[in-house]
Amino acid sequence: MHKLQPLSRPVRHAAARAPRPGLQPLAYAVALAWCGMPLAALAQADAPNAWDAPPALRRSPLLQETLPADLRPQLPVFVSGDRITGQPDVKAVIDGNAELRRGDTVIRADRLEYTVPDDLAQAQGNVRINKAGNTYDGSALSLHVDAFEGFFSDARYRFLGTGAHGVSTRVDFLDRDRSVVHNATYTTCQKDDSATWEPDWVLRAKTIRLDQAEEVGTAEGGVLEFKGLPVLPIPYISFPLSDKRKSGFLPPTVGLDSRNGLEYLQPYYWNIAPNRDATLRGGIMAKRGVELGGEFRYLESDYQGQVDASLMPSDSQRNRMRWGYSAQHQGQISTPVGGVGLNLNLNRVSDDNYWRDFARTPLPLRQRLLPSDASLSWASGDMSAQVRTLKWQALQDVASPIVPPYNLMPQLLWRYTPQDLGRGLDFSMVADTTRFEADRALPNPADGQRSFVQAQLSRPFLAPGGFVIPKLQLHATQYQFDNPLKTGERSASRTLPTFSLDSGLVFERDARLLGRAFTQTLEPRAFYTYTPFRDQRRLPLYDTAATDFNFGTIYTENAYGGNDRLADNNLLTLGVTSRFLDSNTGAEAVRLGVAQRLRFSDQDVTLLPGGAPVSERLSDVLLGAGINWTPQWGFDSTVQYNPKTGRSIRSTIGARYSPGNYRTVNAVYRLQRGSSEQIDVGWQWPLVALWGGQVAGNGPERAKGQGQGSGRWYTVGRLNYSLQDRKLVDTVVGFEYDSCCWIGRVVIERLQSSVTTSNTRLLFQIEFVGFSRLSLGSNPLDTLKRNVPRYQSLREQVSTPSRFSNYD
């Protein structure tokens, strides 16, 4: 930003206030003439013969938040008051209700002297400055107006962007953007009408430096007080004056963990550029040792990504070095031969127990299967190609071991999808060759090369009332193995055709349900598919598994996902769906559906050798229902029902109630017969205030990110209960308190880390609103957002208010 210079024009235009009783109109006109103001500028009703008509007001198409630097030297100075004396173009003295106005700066005082050549304003008595919405009040002021250089004695100040305010013995204005406040206080707590009011939290500092251009404040020699008690000495700290990112030390994180003991983490934020930043961190775990780490993020027009890494040189619990890193990159650039993309997802840790011991690690490293995936892609017109490598790291647990998937080393993929073949035909072809390598810990790995070509041709017949889509597919696969199979073969091949016919109708009618007008639909659907039998028992399973049985897969040609098994099918799927659509918005209020497969012959292809063929002619029945009668209520369910046993095989039934911001309850029942049965409940809900008898939720509804007002308590959590084991699997329970200028959170998190072990953490946070969006204590926000559906933070970053919202 350019530094603004003092005005070079010797002439200042000034205006006086309307004459008070006892001030003669002639004297008032002389005062105006002294400052060179045309008399036509202010007409007085009590002297109609002495004044011309005022100029007509014109519309302004845009109010500017900031004034251009080249415009400031041209801005006039307006002064007004009860009495104006002085010498034209030299000095003006305003006594009583004095006011000086220039651009976005207004000065008011009991008495004000303005020296024109020096552009110097000196004011005494009830002095007030309003500069672009930021206000200062004090006893005495000396200020070069355009340069905004000077000092203010015994000043009180308030900043528009954060609502922060404080008092000081002196404010030194260095220029239009920078100032130094001496012996100052700083808080965002808003004063009430009580005579004994004190802020809940306040920063007291010997010196506070404010930079409005960078929107950053720094405090030296300070102490942070909470509820009147000093809680944190602060030799030096920087804090935001808006929601703009800035470099500096962030408040420390202190936590308590059942595995790591007392944890202390000190982060440093580095705002490298508007599209790059980094967070460096160093910490101590009482039971383990010192940990170092950091995160780097970048965002460009063609690519973006982030890298997070941690290192513990010596873990006293495991007697070894511990480390982990996670890196993601997505990029797409245009070239003369087409678009080229590079995508990376790299995740690695030092040992099998890393996910269990470090609960604060980035989310990708909390899994037991860690992928390192890199792909280079190209696309142009109807064709695309990809080169990909994927290597897994499996973190093993003796109590529940897992078999890692095969690594892709590498995969070559080519796809051809012409857009216009004519005659309504749709065609696509995929060619793939992949080298599969198993984890070296697996016995007898079936490493090898698999290549396949899949082509499909369809001719959709589409109409507003229905559709018919015949489709023909051909799948040819070739295998080459490193080691001979049990039969002695080193290669295998398979070629299979598949025919399918998908059809459906859509009927509509006007309907009324519970007094509301709807458009009701009836959508019957029939899907037939046929694939002949080929013996595939000797083929390995590189990337294939049975698909889930649901409404998304029941209308597909293959019962397996992947390319190592093609089910022999001769079946017809019949289903019907009915919807109730709001006549005004088209939103779906009710959805009811049912589907079932009719098998004409056995399915002999099984996933594993020796598996039992599927001989049932009628499959289980899928039943689905969804209700969103109002935005507040929601219900969704899917049930897999076995007509022979009269019991559900799998069921998922969920309901949601969200009557407003910060009020939501979600409940889900999940059943997988013979395997698991769980109830999952998550919520966020306001409680009765701690004192004063306020009931949370009373009063006007506030928008998301603004809370519901001060003095409000909220309960938040999630419980996952196993009915089969009769115990809680995962537990997150906590409370939040909103005191307007600070937010407190206490959360207990207990997550199952294995069949027999769990990890418990106490998460505590105090967030000083407008001062630091991070907190003293382990941050429970990530836990709440990850575990509680539809959770809303009590405070969200909002844009800086307009200077005209505090305009004098």
C-alpha cells in the first residue's frame, strides 16, 4: 500500500455548523467566507434572502471501502463548530462542538485548532476520531491529518474488524496504517450496562503495535488475564485484527492422553504467500519424548496440495525412532497434445503401532491400510490414458490381522469413448495392463501381469415416460504368472460376452398427502442380464471382491467388483419406486422402493474355489424408504429381507432431527445378521444457561457461525453401542460454553483401537474470540467435526464489516 502524503494545496475548504441561538446569520456567513466556501453550499431556513438554493444530491453507484491513494491529496477539509475564528489558509480555531472531516477520517472535540500549512489538528476535551470505522476517544490529540502522524493522550479505542477495544495512556500514530499503543489493554468482550462490569479476558501489555495494512497486532511485555486471574505471561505475541492469515506463534496445545501422558505442543504459523503457508510444530509427550513436525500447503491455478510430516527421534515407550508423513498433490495442465494431470497420495509411517499411539496425526495416517498412490494421466478428445503405481503399507495387529491388497507396479490404462457415433449408439473401450505384486510377508504370492480389453455397445431409447437400453459387452482377459499355478500353467485367458436390457417407465399424477400438494410418481423398472459360464477357479484375486447388495448394485451386470471374476448370470431384476415431489420446489419429500432378483439358472462362478453356487431362484428383497417431510426432519432406511426365514439379513435405519442451528440429533441402527448390531447416536444441543435462568434457544434465531448469544451451554457427542457385545465401542461426549467473547469446550474421547484395547483422551479448549481462533488446550474441534454429523462450530470466520457500518 502506498504511503499517503500531506496535502500540498494551501487552500482548505471548511464549513460551520448551523447557527446556534444567539449566533447571528451574518457572523456565520463571515466564518464561511473566511474559509473560502461558496455561500451557496449551506442555505439557512431563517435567512432565505441571504442564501442560494443548495445543490441537488446525486446518486453514488458505489461506496468505496478504501479511498485510492491518488485521490487523497485532492480531498477537501471540512470544519464546523459553534464558533470559528482564525486566518484564511493559515489557521482555524473551532470552539464548541468542533468537527474536522476529511475523507474517511472524522475528528470531534470541545476545542480544535487546525493549522493549514502543517496540516496539523490539535484538539482538547472529549476528543474522538473515527477512521474508516475504527474509533479513538481521549483527552488531547495532536495529528497531521493526511499523513495521520501524531499522538493521542489517555485514549480508548475500538476496532471495527474484530470488535476489540481497550484503553491506553497514549497512542502514537505512525502513519495511516500503523500505530503504537502504550500501557494498553485489549479484549473483545463487550461492555454491558453493569457498573461493575469487567471483561472475562483481557490482554494487558506494555506496548501493542497495530498494523492495519497487514491486519496484525503485536504485544510486548504482556499478560493474559482470564476471569481476573493472570493465566499466561506473554513476553511477545502477535494476533489478528481481522480474519486475514498472518505469521507468528500460535497458542500452545496442552492435552492429556492415556497412551502419551501430558502433551505440550507449540506451533508456529508461517504465512509464506497468499497461496502458500506452513505450520511448524515442536512438542513434548511426557511418556515418549520430543516430537517435531510441520505442514506445508500450496494452491495454484493448475495444481494444489499439502505435505505433513512428524518425527520423534527417540520414543522411550517403543525404544525406537517414530516418524510419519502424508502428502497429497492434484494438478492438471493444458498442453498442445491434451490435458496432462499428476496426482499423488503418499502415506507412510515408521511402524505398525503408529496409528494407535499418535491420535493427533493427520487423518490419512490413522488408518491401518496406508496407500502410496501416484498417477500420471492424459486426455484429449475421445481418448484418455493413465500410468499409475500403488503400494500399500498394512499396519498389523496380532489380535486382528489384515491381508494387504496387491500392489500395482505399475498399471497402464487406455480409454476410448467417442462422443457421436450416429444413430443413437453409445460405445466405449477400455484397455488395461497391470503388474500385481503381493506383500512379501504373504506366503505363496501369485504375482503376475493381467491385461484385459473391455468393449461395450448400447443403443438407448429415451422418452419422457420411460426408457429402454440394450447393451452388449465383451471382456477379454490374459494372465501371465511369475510362478506356475498348481496345474503347472504360467498363463491363463478368459473371454466372455454379456448382454443386458434395462427398461423403465415413469407415471405421474397429482396427489395430496397430509394436506400438502405433491406430484406422485410410479417408476417400475426391469433389468435383464445374461453372461455364460466360464470356469475361473484357477484365476487369482488381484482386485476383486463381492459387491454390496443394495439399490445401487442390484441393477448391474456383475455380482463382483474388479476384473478377476465375471459372474455367470441369467437373471431378471424387478423393482418399483414411488416418489412424492413437492409441486412448488420439486424437492423429494417421500421415497419408497422395493426390488428383487429372479434367477433363471444357478450362478456357478464363486469368489473362492470351493464356494457354494448361488442356487436360490429368488433373491432377498430390498426395501427402501426415505422421508424428508420438512427440512427439520429426515428419515432413511434400507432393509435386506429374506422371505424364507422371515428375517432381515442387513438393515440400516437412520433418522435426523435438526430444528435449527446448533440443534441436531442423528440416530442410526445397523444390523448385519450374525456379524454385528449397533446403535449410533450423535447430537449437538443447547442446554439451560449456567446462571441467570436463561433457556438456550429463546430469543431470535441467529445464523450459523454466530452462536445463540452469551451465557449458553451446549452438549455435543456421539455414542456407538454394540448390542451384540453389550458395550460402547466409540464414545465422544462433551460440553461447550459460549460466553460471547470466549468459548470453552471439554470433550472426552474414547476410541476403540483394537478388539481388546482403546485410547482415551481428555480434550480441553478455550477460544478467545477475535484474539486467537486456536486455543489453550488440545483442540477438540477436529474430533467433533469428524464424529458428530451436522456439527456446527459456534463461531465461524466472517468478512470484515464495512466502514459504513460505523459511519459518523
